[in-house]
Amino acid sequence: MSASREPLIRVRGLANRFGQHSVHENLDLDLYPGEILGVVGGSGTGKSVLLRSIVGLLRPSAGRIEVFGEDLPQLPARDRSRVERRFGVLFQRGALFTSLTLQENVALPLIEHAGLPRADAEALARVKLALAGLPGEVAILYPAELSGGMIKRAALARALALDPEVLFLDEPTAGLDPIGAAAFDRLILTLRDALGLSVFLVTHDLDTLYAACDRVAVLSRRRVRVADRLDIVAATDDEWIHDYFHGPRGRAAYRAAHPEESP
């Protein structure tokens, strides 16, 4: 992780309300350059809502979201679009267009936002697919012809299409078998180190937290309960945190990440 402590993303006093239902109130959170930040929380704590607020897909009810030093929700549409192009987003179910091949899916933002000719965009799309760990022959396949793991990688390639500085991942290992999930975790680390990315990673996967994350933020009671190194978070005096990190799955994930401590 970068030694810089000036955050790329600074969320202060965030509120998200839907009618009488409040998901977030007075939520604060930072994402620092070069780090992988894992965001966890129980069902209904608004992990994906938080992600969508930061990337501009959901306008918050209150609060300030500073991205690269600019107040994103308050920017005019053209300026907001300019900032949002510095993001890459992988949605939980991939959100690929089923009527397009993989290379067409990845080429689309290059055509629409970068103005590349189709042939150049599709050539670059094949490079991005390879960067995401997919063999060249799958570029002409459609999403329905792929496994769940391949869909995740194709969606990752599309998220990387415009060379983003910040990568947002919403449950990237959900639905993957343990081997595929572990391979995806390693890929994220490799891409972070090779491309200098900062990563905002919503997950419930304890193995991912131990394998890939520099810090972990826990959402609870409509705000961030704690955001710190995993060992500090796991030691926090909170019932949900204790049950999550110190239950059977938490202990198994810890042992897998620290085999040298096994008896």
C-alpha cells in the first residue's frame, strides 16, 4: 500500500434514506492510494448502496463524497462524467450484455467513452481480457457460454477497459468455488500491484479479506463501526464482529492465511 495518507476518496456524513427507511446516517470512510479496502457488514447494512453512492449511481440524501479532491455529487454532469471515467466497476452479477460477445462487451466503453474505432477497441478489448486471465479463444464467445468464474473475469476486463485509477468490486467471488475464488483474489492483488490500482471491495468472503485486503471497514448501525487492519478489526469489542471473525468460518479463514501458526 502507498505511504501516502491523503485519501483518494473521502466520505463524510453520508446519509442514504429510502422513504422512512434509513440505510446510512453520518457515515464516514476513506480509501487511500494503492490500498485494497474490504467492506463487510451484515445483511441490510447497505454495502452495495454505499458503493453505488460513491460511484455516482445513487445520489445520497445528505453528506459529502470527495473523489480526487472534488465533491462528486455536486459536480455538473460533464465534470462528474469525467471523474467517473477514472473508476472501474465490477457488479455482483457481472452485468454483461448477453447479446454481445466478450470482446464486444469490453470494447463498448472504449467506443462510447474513448471514441476508438471498433477494430481498435476490439483489439484492445482482447488485451484487457488477457489481463483478466482469460484465454484468447473466449473473446468471441457470449456470456451464456461461460462459467461463472469466466463471467467474473470478463466483467473485470470491462471494468479495466478505460484504465481506471480506482476499481470497485461488488462481491467479486460470490458464486465461485473455493479454487476459483482464491485465483480471483490473487488476480486482484496482481492487478493492484502491476497497475497501481486502489480497490474498494464489497465482500462477505472471509478468505478474500485475509488474502487480499490491507484494511477492512465494517458497516453496522447505519455507519462504519471500524475501519483498520484486519487484526485490529477482528479484536474490536462488537458482537457481530466477534461472531463474524471468530466463528468457525472465521477461524478456518485465519488458519488458511496463517499456516505457520497451525499446530
